[in-house]
Amino acid sequence: MAAVVQGIIEVQTLIGQPPVVVGGLAVLARLSRPHRATVDLDVVDRLRGALPQLDVLRAADGAQVVEPAAVLLPTRHGAVKVDVLEVRQVELDRPSDDPGDRLHASAHAWAHDSATDLVIEVITRAGERVEATAPVAEPGPLIAMKLQAIMNRAAGKQGTDLLDIVRLSFDVETRTAALAQIATVDPGVAHDIDTHVDLWLVRERQRSLQWIRAAGGADITLDDIDLAAELLHDAAARPNAD
């Protein structure tokens, strides 16, 4: 974890601004009780700078290219894989006909634009404090991103994503914010969130539970999945929608 937090500092130095943190580290930073560790750093780039952040990071001394859109970046606490999730404005201006592709673009843009600063701190085994401040994705966008990511992930990662969704939906530090954010997001985004909730937490609930338990969520039951689905369905509902 120290390398991941140190990675934020290294990325900020290279791109000239704090990176917008999403993914597992963002989930851990938002929850009151982190339920897992992470070894990667996921960031979002809206491609508004002179150069794509991925290109800048890959040009750094000692950096190693990782396909398709990542870099292995050296830090004083060890190398960290930085995944750069790019959002092009055309993806938002001309949304795809596929709800998964649409949610990928809209959820990552939402996460980027609504991120708020957090101090992320870890203590190494040697007792050293490693601390970084960066904009971190809010709970609602994190759930949206995790729902979309499930489709294209390996089974282990699918379980991790689903477990993150359940934890964010229930945790005392994230539940209220997550549901309020989904309840007020653009109706089109809410519709795509609801579509993915229906797929993974309703129609595929049995398989999702198997994946969750394989990923370390032994305490999660079908009742928990049903409750998460109900909460997210209600938040995504739009009374005036056709």
C-alpha cells in the first residue's frame, strides 16, 4: 500500500497536478472499514491537458509500459502499476448505443468532475508514514464505475467489484452519500446504472454471490444482495421517466 500512496505523489510530480483517484484505493479511502488491500493505482484523465497523462507517465525515467493503458512506475517504496482511464469528450457528446459503453464514459467523467480531496495515509512496517492528498472519486460514481466494470473483468475481479458495490451501499460513511448522488445524477446515467443493477444484483444474483464469496465476502448473503439492489434501484428511479 505504501507504494500505491507514494505513486500518487510521483504521478502528481510528473503530470503537474494531483491525479483523480478511482478504483480500489478510492473505495478503501471512502469506507469507514476498509475490507481489502490494493496494489494498483487507478486514475482518470479527461484528456484536457496538452499531453495525455498516460504518455507523460510512460516517458518517465524507469517507467515500463503495461498494455493496454497502464505504466509500471518506480517509487521509493517499490514499483506501482498505474492504470490511466481516459474519457474523451466525444464519448459524452455522442453516447454509444451500448449501455455498458455509455456507463463507462459517463461514470468516469462523473467521478472525475465530482471528486473531492482526501488525505490518504499509510504506515509502513518500518513505521514510516506515507501521506498524499488528492481528489478521490465519491461513492456514487464509484458504484457506477464498479457496476460497469464487472462485464469485462476476470472472475476474481468481478467478485471484488461486486463486493465493493455492496460495501459502499451499506457502509455508514458512504451509504447516504452514494444513494443521494445516484438519486440526483443525470437521468440517462441513472438509467444505465439501473440497467446494470438489474443485471448483476437481480438476474445474476446467485452467480454474483458466488463471485463475492470467492473474493473474500464470506459474510455476504443473498439478502444483502437483494437489499443493495433495492437501495440502488430506488436511488436510480426517476418518477417522471417513461
